[in-house]
Amino acid sequence: MNSFGKVAVLLGGLSAEREVSLRSGAAVLGSLQRQNIDAHGVDVGHDIVSVLQDGRFDCAFIALHGRRGEDGVIQGVLETLNIPYTGSGVLGSALSMDKIRSKQVWQAAGLPTPAFAVLNEDSDGSAVIDELGLPLAVKPAHEGSSLGATRVEHLKNLASAWRKAAEFDATVMAEPWIIGEEYTVGILDGEALPVIRLETPREFYDYEAKYNTDDTRYHCPSGLSAADEQQFQVLALRAFTVLGATGWGRIDFMLDKNGAPWLLENNTVPGLTDHSLVPMAAQAAGIDFDELIRRILLAATVPDSAGEADNGR
């Protein structure tokens, strides 16, 4: 018997990212079972409280993406049931999932992130463009994997971009489209992993590029100088911690044409599929997939008797 006891791998769920979560969860489950850990896949539905109680689980590995998985909801359930779980706590998860709140926290901390505007059906598109310029990125405020995101180059396309994003979320935002290269930094155990530079022939690194196509190129080493790599790792770790995130995650950012960094978002439960970035960065750091999964589980958040959370088992 191992020290983790009976582990629930929470996967699937009810979000728009269900299919990706099933793939991540299957990879996690396979890894834990290879390591002789008593792990069981749990497809999360509305009955999750009774399933967890009846299953008498000792720990939960969260492989849920999107709403009810990354936004603090399942974390709150696990806190209430006093079940240790992987990744960020309720606050860090909720702040990170909300792109608007993330940007407000980063702005308050003096960290670089693009300006933004909240859009609705009655928004004055001309005023938004006057404020933010063109092109724009229009996207749901509470979705991941670039779901519902659109690049807008003309005023006439802004309303349709809003409608597309509004299919996923009642809150829609616009921000300047940063023209430059996209990078990502994985976080593990309070340290930044090697930087990855993304290169896609598509208009941007969208859902298809992330999960379904093989034409995206991942550069690790990133091609940055050693000094720049370190600078952006420090920035990513700072962006992660000021949101209250813990354990593991991934910060996405852009470099503009002048080489200045712009923070885009924090992912508190990044993908763990064969296309995923944190396993790729971990591999570059000499950490294979099974070790990565074990280290994530080792850092599981343990609720204390007062309902707060700390780290460690």
C-alpha cells in the first residue's frame, strides 16, 4: 500500500472542455496505476458529492478543465468533504479562471497585461476600438482552451465576435491583439519550468492547434537568451503567485514586436494530453511524465480543521 491511499482522478465533468479533460484524466490515471497507486477514474457529474463520499477516497487528483474544475467549485466541494486535492485552492482557482479579475490583480501588482474592455450587446464598438485599437482579441471571460475566441480586424466583425464568445459565457471581454510570439511557462512546486515558444500556421494558438492538429511547433529550448529566459520565468512565477495559485499550473504570455512581455492568463489545471505543454517543459527539465504526476500529487492541498488550506501531505 502506498502513502496516498485511495486516489480519485477527477475527469470529464460538465464544462465545454470535457473531451480534453477525459484525455488528460486518462493519462493521469494510467500514470498513477503504473506507479502502483490505488487510483480510480471519476467522471464528475452533479452527483459528485455522494460519489466521493461513497467511494471513501483519501485524495483527489483534479484533471478537470474549465468551469467547475478550474474555477474553485470542485475545490470548494473537496474542502467541504475534507479531501486533499491537487493544484490551487478555491481563491487561486477562482481568480485565475476569471480573466478579468486576473488582469485586475496583475494590474494592481504592476505586472504587464493588455488593457481590456467588457463587452455586451449594447457596447459601442467604435468607442472600444478607439480605446484599445485594432486588431482585438474577443473572448469569454471564464473559458479556457481558446474556446469562443476571435481575432477582430474590423469594426463590422466586432458584434459577431461578441455573439460567438457569448455562446460560452455571459461575460465577454476584448483586449488588444498582441502581435508577436507566444510563450508559456509551466510552474511546478514553486519553480518555473523551461520556457516554451509556440509556433502555429493558424491565425492563433486556438483549440484545434492545442489539441487536434500536428502542425503546431513547440520550441524548447525557446530560443531566448539565458537572461531573457530567466526574466520571463521570474515574471511567470510572480504572476502565478499573486493570483493565490499554488502547486502547479501554466502562465501564458506574448512578446510584442519590441520584445516586451504581456501576460495573458494563468491555467491552474493545464492539459496533460499528448499535445500538452507542462509535460513537455517538465521533460526538458529532466522530469518524465510519471514523476511529474507523482510530484503534483505529492503537493496536494490538505484542508485543515478550520476550512482553510495549506500545502503538503
